[in-house]
Amino acid sequence: MEKTDRRQRMADVARQAGVSLSTVDRVLNERGSVSDSKRRKVLQAAHALGLKRLLPSAVHGLLRFDLLMVDSVTDHFRRLTAAFAQQAKMHRSRLVLQRHVWQERDPQQLLELISKPRVPRQGMIVVAQDTPEVRAALKTQIDAGIPVVLLTSSLSGLDGATYVGIDNYKAGRAAGRLMSQWVAPRQGTVMLITNSLLYHAHQQRVQGFLEVMAERAPDITVLGPVECFDDNDLNEKKLGEYCGQEALITGLYTTGSGSSGVYRALSRLQDRPVWIGHEATQQHAEMLVQGGLSLVLDQDPEGQAEAAIQQLLYANGDLDAPPQVRPQLRIVIDETIEPSLD
């Protein structure tokens, strides 16, 4: 009876995983070769059904995770890269983190990195633009059983992918709330500079900011969003153009990077606007102390890297519980600067 019951339980696992009973037997008893994708499905089903037995690892040998990063030289991505390098070092006995960089001016390169891995992989961490082609490519990988973690933002409607990061919509709303309190008594105009609106994260920050400004400071005109693609020179040029017009710029919200260009433009003004930006970096620490930058919202890239790796380990059966690490949205002013943000 016990043997019959055990076989029935294995049949339940096979049904839920969508594989044959013999495949379940080979996975659970480590007999013969089974693809990583099928091993993962079987073990996920066994976990979900509460199969009472010691389950093997989802993958033989080292896990291989692809990290697909954009070719950005911004401080945020520099911190993120360093954080992933530290995670790879900490987990070197269990995984190999294969870092690939795609050129922002060549979106086809991102599609190829998603769709054509150089070696078999057991997970993917992606900085991706929000386009139909990228969504389709990611969906194909998810359907093939590859766990996908998104770093920049969730892509609504892309079931199966896990977003690891702050709530960018709330970050934009926080910036709007703070800005409205500062500028409402001063009147004038607020300028909104963003990176590229192909990134869902920047779409969300812009949306949240504009909504709160309309709610709390309806008499304040907001110029933008102006896409400057994290380019220092373009930031300086666009800000200089708007500041040269008759409208008085009393507030500035930058959702991305390119702060050196912004700082150069603002340094030429007699009356500097309130400036809210993103990321707690050494450069921004200096700008906060000097008074050019009012505050920054930090998205905790170190926490992002740790949570992303833990999510893929959990998806591959190497962790029994979902990751507990959550990246934290932090507000940093000159009084709360850490001794070193680099």
C-alpha cells in the first residue's frame, strides 16, 4: 500500500510538472540525464505538493546565471556592478555569474543576449528597456523554465518574471510630495529631466511625480519630462535653455543621472532651484554638502544585487524559503550622509 501511495504521489508530481512519470523517477532518484528545465519543473512540483523525501539539487554542478547589464557609466550602475561582483565572490562555491553588457544604442544586442545564451543557464538577471520585442524574448525564456529577475522595473503583464528593486512609482510620488512643499510658496516653474522613457522605471517615476504635483501644487507649471538620456552635456544644454527663458525655474527633479551637467548649469544661476535627484553617491554627497543638490532618493543597489541572487537560488531549489532581503528606498540629505558613499 505504501509503495502504491508513493507511486501515486510521483504521478501527481508528473502531472503538475507536465512531464512523464519516468522523468520524475530519473530526477528524484538521480538516474540518467534530464535537462535543467525539466529538473526544475519536477522539483518545483515536488516542493509545491509537499513530497515527503529529501529532494536533490535542481542542477548538477555550479549554477550559471546571466547578468545582462546596459553599457551605462552612471554611479548607480557602477555600484550595482560592484555589488554583483561581491555576491559572485560570496557564492563562488555554488554559482557562476556571467556578466554581459549590451549597448543602449543597439537594442538588437539585448534581444540576442536574452534569446541566445552562449552556454546553458539556470537564471537570468536583466536590465531591460520596455519594448514589445524585449517582452516577447523574456516571455520565451520564462516559458522555457528559466527564472528571470528584472532590475530596473517590473514589466506589467509579464507573468513569471520577478522584479527586485524599489517601487519607482512611489519614489516619483515621494519626490513630488517633497517638491510641492518646497516650491508652492515660491511659485515659479518646476523642470522635470529624465533618462529615456523606454525604461519603465523612469516612466513610473515621472508618472508619480506629475500626479502629486498636480494634486498638491496645481498652480505650479511643470516643464517636461525632457529626455536627456543621462547625458551630462545634454542635461546642461537643456537646463540652460529653459533657465534662459522668462519662466523662473524654482524646482528641478532629475529621475536619472548626468548630474555633472546639471550642476554646471545651476552654478551659473544667481538663484538656484530646489533640486531633487536619485542615488547616494560620493559625487552627490559633495553636491549636497555644497548646497547645489537638495536631497537624493537612493534605491539601494547593494540590496538589489543580494535580493536578485537569492531569488535565483530560491527558484533553483537552493534556498528553502523566498528571499527576505528587500531593497530600501532611502532619502538622503546633507545631515544623513554616510562617511563614504563610494
